[in-house]
Amino acid sequence: MRSLALILWILLGLVYFGIWSCSKDECCKAANISNAVLEESSKSQEVNLKKELPYISFYKSSDSAILNSSLNIYIDSIKSAIAKQGTKIEITGLYASNENNISNFENLGIARANAVKMILEKYIDPNLILLKSKLLPDTNLLSSEPFVSHSFSLVSPTVEEFDHKAIIHHHSNSTQWDKDPELMNYLSKLVKRLQKGGKIAMVGHTDNIGKEESNYALGLNRAKEIKRFLVNKGIKSSQINIDSKGESMPVDSNDTEEGRFNNRRTEIECIN
């Protein structure tokens, strides 16, 4: 009887051990599979992130923009930066020497910058958007993958208007005022004001790069260019007084590019 009981205990032990072992193996296999799936899923997510397109991209030799589904985030950040700093946005279209320009523009860079502008102007005032291009001669472009071929930068406004005064800013080494839409809009308003009478006084100012005598002449030439435009629009020369202070009256530090930009200006004050 004891022998029979012992045999039964051994048989039950074997059965239990077999079931437990099998369950353990299955659990381990399930756990391993689960971990493998998580690891594979993680790898897939990494791959997808790496393949995620930029907000706006282009194929080689193309000016057709490819848009990312998260473009609205990009646009919101641009709008916020413009509003916060009171600046314009300059879009620089990039292009390489080994690309074919099939657009109607002078180069593929301007074509791409314009394509980006057409997207942004649905959300941003077009008058706040400037375009330029840049040639990248040694860029290796993959014909099968879209790539970023433009860049953004914030630029200070060309004209600052006050009640009876305005400040026109100039680019470095510029001997002529910049005929951008913002400036043309201001000068058009100034013409209408002077047609009703009154006078204006214009004073040119520069940064301190270069010789003092040259900067005086540069400030004066900038004021002359604006006066010439107004006279060509029918304003009497006697209504416009011009002068130059050169580099002698800075309003900001000449140690930074931003400061020098603020110093390169023509101030216009309305008299009467």
C-alpha cells in the first residue's frame, strides 16, 4: 500500500513538473516575444522619425514644395517670432550647381523661396516676407530623397514710422535706399503729404565702418537718393532739405551687426 502511494506521488510529481515546466517555457516565450515586439516597435518608431520629412522640402531640380503634416506647428512658431520681435522674415532659397532650373525664375533658389512664400502668405502678411537665393556649388543632392533647400531669418523693418518722423534703415555698404514694398508704401504716403504742402528734413547717418569723411558722404548720398525719388514724383526740391551726420550720431553700439544696422539710417522729419 505504501509502495502504491509512493508511486502515485511520483507520478503526480512528474505530471505537475511537466505542466509547470511547460507553462514556464510558454511564459518565457511569451515574455520574450513581447519584449521583441516592443524592441522592434521601438526600432520602427526610430526609423520613422529619421525618415520624417522636414516641414517644407524639395526634390532635386524641383521647385514643388513637399509639406509635412506638422507644418502648422512650424508656421505658428514663425508667426510668433515675427510678432514678438516686430521683424520681417527673409526666405533664402538654396540651390546647387548640379541642379537643372526648369522654373520660370532666374534661378532655382528664388523659385523655391517663392514657393515657400506662397505657402506662408496664407497665414502671414506678404509684405513681411522677403526673398533671396543662395548658390551651394559643392552640395551633393540625392535625387531620390526630398531635402531642405531653404532657410529663414528674421530681419529688422526697413521703415519705422512715428507721428511726424520716420527712420529708414539701410543695408551695409549700400549707397542707394532699398526699394522694397514697405519703403515704397511709406514714400507713397510721404508724396501725398508733401503734395498738400509743407517741408521735410532728411539726415543721413552711418555706422563707423570706414573713414569718417567717406561715411559723411555715404549718409548724404543716401538722403540724396530719396530726395531724387520724391522730386521725380513731382515734389518741389525746395520742400526737401538734406544733410548728413555720418558716423557722428550713433543710436546704438557699433560693436554688433544689429547695432550697426540701427545706426545705418536716414531720418525724415516733417516740418509744418
